[in-house]
Amino acid sequence: MFNNNRGMKGQFWSFDVIFAIIIFSVVLIIITFSWNTISTQVSLSYGNNAELMQIQSASLARTLLLPGTPISWNTEVNTTNTITWSNLTIGLTNSAGDNNISSAKLYTFIAMSNYNYSDTKSALGIGYDYYITISNNEMNITIGENPDTNNALDVYSYRESGSLNNMPVKIDVMLWTSQRLAV
């Protein structure tokens, strides 16, 4: 008997590799999307916890010093159309490890917050109200709602250092709520 499979041992076709890469990529995209959705929902569902507010304030301060996703998110959003804000994460730098804030990303974020403050919370990955100041001796930029003028009961803040237009700045992130938190 003649066996046709003898010459094919250990071989594979390029189609097999392409198909495997496509399946792997699709699974990776689904997992990433699911993780972001679950992470946002968990942070929003545990909205009345003081420890979570502390963690989110530190996380938000660090996230602002990342480029965000997609990296050029500011060019892909329409600041007056909240539908274009879905599936993005706000970060203010142009690359990871660079603490220099991009003016373009900063202005886009300010415009988004001024247009629809509530919808920017999910893009920031938080479930609380926020107030962000970027300041030094020559400037004071504020984004969000001031807890002092909104009857805040609990406020957690976190500070990071960065630069804007090659000048050092302090980035103060305050998360706050007008509801009493569980301790």
C-alpha cells in the first residue's frame, strides 16, 4: 500500500499560520475590550467606597501621564459628539514614560469636559466627580468640577509632577463625591 501522508510529517501551510494569527488577534481584541468594559463597570459599581476612591485618584493621576488609547485619541474625537468618545482612554502625553503634557491633548480634554463633564468620567475610568489642576508659578489650568463649590463630603487627592511647554508643573487630581462614603 502507498501512504500519501509519509512525506507531509511536520509540515504546515502558510495558510495555517495566517489563520492562527487571525484567530489569536481576534481573541486578543475581544479580551482587551472585555477587560476594559469590566474594569469600568467594576469601578462604577463600587462607587461608594473610600478605599476605591483613593485608588482611583492615584490611578487617574498616573493615567494622565500616559498617552491614552488610542495613542492619538485627541485627533479621533469630536469634542461636541460624545459618541466619538467611546472606547478611548484619556492620557495627556505623547508617549509612555514621557511626563511632558501634550498641549493638543490637554485642550481636547478641556473641551470635552466643558461640553459634557459626565461623559468624560468613563473615558477617565472613574466613577466619581473629578477636579484636576495643572499649575506652576505662571499658570493654573483647571478641569472638572470644583469640590469646594459643589458641597463635596469626601475628597481624595493625588499629586504627580510633569511638564507643559517645557515648564515643570504639578498635576493635582481630586476625586470627590457629595455622598457619604462607606469606610
